[in-house]
Amino acid sequence: MSVDHVQLKSLMDIIGRDTLSRVKQSYFNDSQAKLVSLKTAIETQDLHQVEQLSHSLKSSSSNLALSTLAGVFAHMESDASQGQAENLSNLYQSAVDEYGQAIAELDTLI
């Protein structure tokens, strides 16, 4: 399960379905561009950029109750901040896979 249902319900109770739907769309639009930039940063081994993008994606994913995805981005952020580039491509692929699942699940719930 990609979405933390308890957290998502809490968000929906607080801000409402319509607002949450707009937040989801904004997340989707923003995260698409960041994922492309993240791939480029990994390919060029720009660890500072990987760290920044991973941090941003981690936070925004967490805000939408996408806890598994946020965890993958947290791992990427940590590796990049410690100068460990060797596993970033694998983590990126895990993030992309989880992202697809998370968005699909989120679409059924909002």
C-alpha cells in the first residue's frame, strides 16, 4: 500500500476533498519535472542537486500521505548528502516504480 490511508483521511477531513484534489494535481505537475531533473542530476553525479531534489520530493510526498515514496526519497537524500552515489540509480528506479503505484492509488482515493 503506497498511501497512508489514515493520514490521507485526516488531510481530507481538514482541507476537504476539492482542495486535496487540487493539491494532488499540483504535486503531480511539480513532481514530474523534479523527477526528470533528479534523473539528470544522478546521471551527472551532481550530488548536491540530488540531495535538494530528493529532499523536496520527500517532503511533498509525505505531505500527500505517500509514506513509502517519501521513504525512498529520504534514502536518496541521505545517500547524496553522504557522497554515496553508487546506489542512487537503483533508488531512482525504485522511486519511479513506487511513484506510479502511489499516483494510481491516490487517484482512486481522491
